[in-house]
Amino acid sequence: MIEAFIAAAVAIVSAACGWFLSHRWQSKAYRLSVDNERGHWNANVEQWACQVIDIMTRIHDNFNRLEYKEAVEVSSDLAIRLSILVDQGRLYFPNVMRDVYGENKQISRQGYRSAVLDPLVAAVKIAKGTAPSFDALALKEGYGANQYSKALKLYQNAFLSLIESVLLVKKTHESLIDRLNETDDKANAKKLKSFLLPENGNGPTPPGERYWLGEEGGTPDERVIFESK
């Protein structure tokens, strides 16, 4: 009787352990599958976003250096390329709220354009000669030399902020650091954390361009970025 009870208990414990290990493995496998799928999507969006940044930087430079009429002429092709990137961006960021607006339009145009794409459309209009209706001259001096270049810099910064949020950049960094810790690669995890997430108190504040220009005294040294507090 006792032997049977022990055998039954062992069987139950074994089954429970088996279920736990199986459930844990399946959960981990599912998480890795989701991570891989998101990683693939992120890579495509990053490639698209890099093209957007390249074009917007060129348009900003044109309007910052050249007279207004010349800047519009020189930026004509860039405006077309950016407009193409906006439509390509709809593949990653399709219209939203399609059931409340534009129901009579073609399917791809129903609803509201994604907020990620709005600053790009505004940049296309500036590149084609539209003047901003807000006081762009009141923006930071570093944004540009005139209302057009300043508005373009504002749109580019807004786009970068939106893309950073969409790609979950900070969460991706945290996950990478967690993976290193899980594999007992704590030294590299600590170094990466001090470099990527210094705001968590694991490294120094980024020194800024004044440091690298030597305006704060001494010869710049990249090791300051990896030093812990």
C-alpha cells in the first residue's frame, strides 16, 4: 500500500515537473518567436526610416544654406523621393480609424493617416514651397537659419521621437542586457548597460559635443563613456 502511494506520488510529481518544464519551454519558444518576428519588422522599418532621415537632412540643408526660391528648386526631386517614402511607409503604418472617417475613399486611404507619417507630409509641403503657419522663427537657434529650415528640423526631430517609440528602442536594449545576464555574461552586460542606459544610474552622463571639441579642458577620451559612476 505504501509502495503504491509512493509510486503514485512520484508519478504526480514527475507529471507536474514535466508540465512545468514543458510550459516553460513553450513560453520561452513563443517569446523567442515573437521577438524574431518583431526583430524582422523592426529591421525593415529601420531601413525605411534611415532613408527618410537621409532625405529630410538633405532638404533641411538646402533650405538652411540657399535662398528660398533656389532651395525649392533644388529640393524638387527630394520632395518627390520623400513623398514616395511616405507611401511606402503606409505599408508599415497603415491608416487608422477607418470606420470613422473617409469611408467613401479607396481602402488604403480610408481613416486617418498614421501620426508617424504626418511630419513627413508636412516636410514634403515645405520642400515644395509651403510656408509654415506657426512662428517657426521662435524655435531654437540650432534648428536653422530661417523659418523653413527650423520647421524642417522640428519635423525631423518629431519623426525620430515617434520612430524611437514605435521600435521600442529602450525596451530592445533592456532585453539584450537581460539576455547577457541570463547567460552569465555579466561583465559585458554591465558595460553595455553603462553605454546604452546611463539614465538608470549605471554610467556617466553623455559628455556632449563640447567635451569632444575640448571646450571643457583636456584631451577627449572615449573611455569616459564606459566608466561607471
